[in-house]
Amino acid sequence: VQVLPPDYPSSWIEDYHEDCGGTDNLLEEFAALLVIQRSWDDLLLPVYDMMSHRNGKWLNTESTRLHEERPVEVWASRDINVGEEICTTYNLCADCEARYETYGTPEILRDYGFVENYPQTWIF
């Protein structure tokens, strides 16, 4: 049987229990999953929650690398028109290295809970 990617669903809650010594308390599990969903590796970055994800001509921000010795900064990568949405990327960013080759629409759905708008990336 062939399935659409990702064919390796992650079990974040198991990581929480095994790596963090998490309990079965539902509130604690919910809090852990929120942190996992909203964090970039080990960092919580509220500014990223205020931006939409969209690649292509809509992508209009860049940022410093997240694991440098300085604060994260986000800036416009081009002129942004009044009323235009501010968009970042989850797979074409400076910190993502070659993530664009292995991390597409299915992985974004799995990890962040949404299906990205077009253009989408499907890696088979």
C-alpha cells in the first residue's frame, strides 16, 4: 500500500515522556505539545507566531540565525505594501540548511498543524 508523505509520523508525546520524564497528566502533556508545536528546536519565538508561512512571491521576511549568540531579528526582505500579510518560511530559511529538499507540505502539516498555501512542496 502506498501512502502520501510523511510516511514516518513523529510521536512527540513519546519524546516528552522518554526524554523529559513527562507524566501522564493531560494538562502537562497538552502544555508540552504546545511548546513542541510552537518552538524552533529549543526556542520559543512569539514573533514567528505573528507571521504567516508562505513561500514563493509572498515570502517577504528574513531573519538572523536562531542559534547565534545574539537575539533573533526579523526584517523585511523586500518592500511590503500596506495591508500585505507578513510571511515567513518554515523550510526555505537561513537556519533550515537543505531542509527544502526533505521538508515539505506533509511535514509542515504534521509538525505545525496546517496545510500551507500554494506553492506547496511535496517530496516523494
